[in-house]
Amino acid sequence: MYLWFRKQLKASIASSTYYGNVGLDEDKIFVSDGAKSDISRLQVLFGSNVTIAVQDPSYPDYVDSSVIMGQTAQFQKDMEKHGNIAYMRCTPENGFFPDLYMS
């Protein structure tokens, strides 16, 4: 029943008013329980020895899930940031789009 429902949901999304004119195939649609869960799953996939990047300001769960999973270094009180996280500033000055070439 679940697989039938998921197939029907994907077909409905692909043919909807919003996506119907772009030729989106049903097999290219990913249905999940939400972005917050997906972000955490991606972090698990990449392991704990990586540096992650988050937009700044950021939804708190993006940083918190990294802390809980042990992917961050110590909290830096003077900067109010965690180590092993690249905070990418999003401000009106940069059109709320971070510099993707930052080191």
C-alpha cells in the first residue's frame, strides 16, 4: 500500500500545475518527511570527520544536529561559534547569498 501511495504521490506532483510544464519525471522526485531530517541524514552519510557549511544566520537545528552527532569541535565562546563549521554569512549586503568561494 505504501509503495502504491508513494507512486501516486509522485505522479500527482509531476503532473501538478506547478511542475506539469517542466517535464519532470516521477523517478526524479524525492518524497521525504522534511528537510530537517534530510539534512541530518546527509550529515550521517558524510561521517564525522568533515567540516560542514551552514548559512548564517541559520535555522538552529542545522548546527545543533551537527553538535549532537559529534561533528563539531569545541564551542568558541569569543566568536559564539562551533569549530568544524563554516558559517556562511547571508545578509542584505550580499543579497542573502553567501560567498561560495570562501575558505
